[in-house]
Amino acid sequence: MFSASHDTNLLLTGYSGPGQLAIARATAETLRLPLLHFESRLEARAEMAIDEFRLRYGETRLRTLESEIIDEIALARGSLLYVSGHVLTPGTTLQRLSTTAVVLCLVAALDAILRRLHLAMGARYHEPAERDKAIGVLRRAWSIRGRANVHEIDTSGLTEAAIVELVIGRWRELSGVIDMGR
């Protein structure tokens, strides 16, 4: 796999409801690791929202842009990589990134996710199209589940602080990194 060192990345993926980016940020801050957020980098490179880019230039150009960002992220060391599961599943992307990273997939029971979505979406949750869109995000993000070298963490019923603590503990256990010493 990889040798445990301060260069070992933490790759956070999956879906446990709204607020997952906040969990990634809090984890990176606690560990004092740079956060490389795939989607933010993709939108910055595209200079527009991803959905707009897809409409203007098509799926093929979007996949090319995603591949370029993955190539850059693959060079990172000692970082927290936050990448959606649907980006990791095509081709050898997961295999490439898992050679230098512990891959942790955040999941939750469906009822816990629906509760979190209801709280985050408010009245929009009761609109079938909005709810279907949110559940579509869940399906795509969970496409990573069950793959080799992907370690799941069930976040059902946990607070954000408890999730961060669990993620850090699991990363340290799997990577062999005891203390970042930074």
C-alpha cells in the first residue's frame, strides 16, 4: 500500500448529508493539513459553476477538466483531499489516489441523511424535484462504497465534532501517523 509518514494523505469522500465540507475543513484544520477540495478547484478552473460548464461545453470537456484536476491532486502529499465518490469511480482514479492516501468514506443511515437534508433544505425538502436532486447527489457519492481500500465511517447520530474526531482517529490508525508534529 504505502508507507506511513507525514506525507500520507487523507482522502475524504462519500456522503452523510449536508455539512460534509465543513467536516473536511474542520478535520484539515485540526490536523493542520492543507485542504484540497476537488469541486472548488474544478469550478475555479472552469471559471463557472459545474452545471453551467457542462451545459456550455459538454460532458466530454468536463471529464477532461476533471482528469486534469485529479492529476494535480495526485501529486499532493500530507494533505486532506476532499473528492466526491462519483469522481473516484471511473477508470483508475481511486487506485491512483489510494496509493498515497487513506480513503475514508463518510456514510449514514438513510433516515439520518433524510433528517439532515430536511433540516438543511427547509421547505425545499417538500418539493419532490428538489428532494430528488439531493438524493441523486447521495446515489452518485455512494458509488464509491464497497470498493477496495475504501474504509467506511458511519456518521449516523454523530455530531460534527464527533465525526471529525472519528475521522482523525481512523486516519491515524490506518496510516500509522501518530502525531503530525507541525
